[in-house]
Amino acid sequence: MLKKTILATAIAAISLGASAAGFKPAPAAGQLGAVLVNPYGNSPLTALIDLHSKHPTDVVVTVKGKGRDGVDIKYPVGQQTINTHDGIPVFGLYANHSNVVKVTYKLDGKKVSETYKAMTGAIVNNYIDNRNITPLPEVQVKKVAKGFEDRLYLVNSHTYNQQGSDLHWSGQKSKDAGIFEGSPSMGALPFENPPLTYVVDTQGEVRWWLNQDATYDATSLDIEKRGYLMGFQDTGEGSYTFVQGQRYGTFNLLGQIDSKRLPRGYIDASHEHNVMPNGHTLVRAAKANYINDRGDVVHTVRDHVLEMDQSGNLVDVWNVAEILDPYRDALLEALDMGAVCLNVDMDHLGQTAEMEIDAPYGDIPGIGAGRNWAHINSIEYDPKGDGIIVSLRHQGVAKINRDKEVVWIQAPREGWNEELAKKVLTPVDSNGNEIKCTEKGVCEGDFDFTYTQHTAWLNNTNGNLTVFDNGDGRGHEQPALASMKYSRYVEYKINEENMTIEQVWEYGKERGYDWYSAITSNVEYMEDKDTMFGFSAAIHLYNPGERTIGKINEIGRKDGKVKVEIDVLSEKPNTPHYRASLVNLTSQFGK
């Protein structure tokens, strides 16, 4: 109802009403037509400028900043984008404000410069209860270096659902008993919460918002409208990827959404949806009704990678439970059971658990297909050898080729079987000399493996691997004090021929526990400013009564200095964020 009301209000505001001849557009402010706010009903801080039957070229849009220190948002608009929307997209409006929009273009060979107005209403969080401290996440700008003022950051966050998760798959079937028994649910269908999806500028202002009901409905028992909205990646084609429960797809910044159901037999997509160079997509999902090696029929948890073509046809599948060892528990037994994924359990903070072969199946940390033994949270296609690089939160980072063979493993040696142990990379220094490490991964010098990491992505300028090293279970143990934990941005150089790994850059260890992000988070290299951009998404997650901080940072790769630091505080205590990304408006609108 809210979406329809917003759209109706926007149309009424720019319309002179209907006549016997049909819809009559509002009068033009310049040579172009009316400004239609929220054109697709899902993105209230955007607009379209109607073409008024004109054919402008060389279009550049500038949304003027609010007040003396407000940030201007300026971007080119390509002809394909104009044709697709039959108008000029306006992005970056302030909420509840009369926005000033400057548009320059060419018309019949002449340069034109015009100014338009776009009035917006307030944005609303539909999911508020007595846990809320603020109605929306609060943004606090700590530092913005000169030259970084025009940065825009897309935040992928969530809030708790007061209705609770009331969707479950059925219990597993035991081969021995021949009946459904044990855990009341399997798979990860209950892994779901309402989304908070928005863009912030370097003044801490929200400049874009995706209505929550565009993808999610807490009152619905339709699994197509439930799940975690996550896994955003810029496609380079004017849109972002996403996954949400039982579907995957794309959305653009004007609020258009295009999604598909997972292929039959596969369920519970979350964390990652990445685009390959050939246009195919890689989605992290799970297998329904899978017969594991004990003969039990289970729904697996976060251990399959699917490759689909543009039509949704399933091209290839990586069943990681058959490629790696689902019974390796070296890291699992060292994890803090207070946060084994996004399921935060404050009652088990600081505790570890022994992995049991006969534990219930379902979305719990455990060994064997049907439990959360792998927890794949990122996928990267590597054209070198036509393989994929997967971050497995509960195991390490691995590269697997098209033939489903393991190329290498970045993790301590402890717990791998004889064949997989041969694939574990050997740490070396900058001179190629081997660095001595214990079986648990405690190494001499500055080298360190990653633990419970996220986003093992490639640096496209040099082929190195960048990883957000969360750091839980470091050295396969819990420290004496929780305050001894730390997280890192880290970059590795991997030599596949020599099977070696060199740590070439890191940041975060020096910031200690106040920068520790137990779960979620991301990091990637930004070539335009030579920075490592990252989001430490769950700082203070364990501090009772405190709001969780999602910390946006850009760190100079050469000097290691903070260029940007922006805190995004959760609107409820202990609500983790997921990821953030740098918005490229040329990629989104310039095609």
C-alpha cells in the first residue's frame, strides 16, 4: 500500500489531470518535460525527466548538494540508458526536500543548460519495534580526505523482523529409520530478515533508498518474498546483482527489479551473486533432497555454487561437499558459538563446541553435508585456468577448476586429508624463502592466514587476492580475552606453479578490538584512488547495549593512511550489516 501511495502522490504532483484525450503531461520547466519522482515505485529518491518528444544527446546530470557543504552528484547519461527509460534518470535526491537538478545536453547541435526541481517525501523503515534506537541507521562521518568528497557508498544492511522467521523446510529423512526425524527443519530457509538498502554520501546524507517492500514481505508465506537481500555486485550494464532466498536477479538504481527462481532442486541462495565475463552468473546456493554419504536425505547448507546463463539455464554446478572435505573440523571447533554466521547467539558468546557426526541437520555449525560445514560467502571467477575462488568461512579460501579439482587452498594445514593437504599453499617472504608455520597456522614474521574470512576477490590490476580477514578462531583457538581479537584487510600474491603464497599488504591489526568485525564485511581494491575500500560491518556486535557499527574505510595502499572513515550505526543494538560498495554512476547510467 505504501508503494502505491508514493507512486500515486508523485504522479499527482506532476500531472495536470486527465482529459477526454487522455493523460496530459505537466508543463515543461525547460525544453524537456516533467520530472516524475520515483518512476518505478521502488526508489523514492530518484526521478525521471521526461523527454517531451525531444532527442537530447551528451547528457550530464548534476543533483545539487543541500546547503553550503552539501555534496553535488554529477554523472553522464548514455544514450542506451535514455532510450531504455524514455527519459533522463535523476539519482541522488535528498529525502523530504525540494531538490535542484541541473541538466546539460545537446539538442539539434546546440548546447543547452537547464535547471529542474524535484520534491521528495520522507523515507520510512517499515520494520520498527521496541528494540529500535533510531528509525533509520545513523551515519557519522569521521574523516574524508581531499579528493574523496564525491564518493558514494551503497550499504547492504538489514533489520530484525518482529514477526520472526516462520518458514521452515521439512525435517530430514534417516536411511536407517525410514522416517523423518531429528531437527524440525533443514537447509537455511529461516535465514531471512527485512532489508535496509541505501546510499550515503561523504556528508553522511542518505542519497538513495530501495523500498523494503520492493523485494520483501514479512507477512507473506510466499518464500519468493522472504530471505536476505544481499550479494550486490555492479554488473557493468547499469544494474546490480542480488540474491534473496529462493531467487536471484538484478536491480537498477531507479528501482526496476528483474529476478528468477533458482533452478529446480536448488534452494537457499544468499551471500553472493557474481557475473562472469561471458555474461553467466555464479550464485551460492544449496541442494534440496541430497543424499549424503551417510545415506540421509538432507537439504544442504551454503555449499553449492551454480552457474546459470542469461536465460536461467543451469550450466554447471560445484558441489563443494564432494570436492573438499565436509568433515574437517579444525576451525569449526575453534569458533565463537556466539556468531557462527549471521545467527548471533549472545547466550553462547565466547564458547566453542565439539563437532558431532550425529548432530541434528540444519543451519548449525557442524560437519557433514546437511550442516553449515562450509559457509561459502563469496565467489570469484578466475579466468586463469577457468576456475572459481570461493571463500569458505568455516574452512579457508580455495580455488577449484572447471573439472572440479582443487587448485590451491589458503588455510592452515591442520585437519586436511592426505590429498587436500597437498593443495595447501606454502607461505613465503618477498624473496621466496619459506616461512615456518605451525599446523594451526601460527607463522613466523608478519605472515598470517585468514580465519572466518569474507570476500576473497581478485585485484584486477595485478591478479592478487584481497580478503577481509574477520579473525575469529585465529590460530584455531579462542584467545584468553575477547579484546585480543582483530580483523584485517589483507592482500596475497599466489604463485600457482610453485604453490606458494606471499602476504604483500595488510591493514587493521594495529586498530585492535575496536575495529574487530566478527562476521560479514568486505574489502576490494579501488584503482582510481589506489585505495583498499572496505566495510567492517559488525564492530561492537558483542558489546551488550551498544549499537553495531558498520565502518566504511578507504585506506591508501601505498601509505596505509585513512582517506575515508564513515560509521553507519545500526538502528537496533546488535544488528549486523552485511557489505558496502563504492557506487560507480558512470557504470550505472553512462551506457
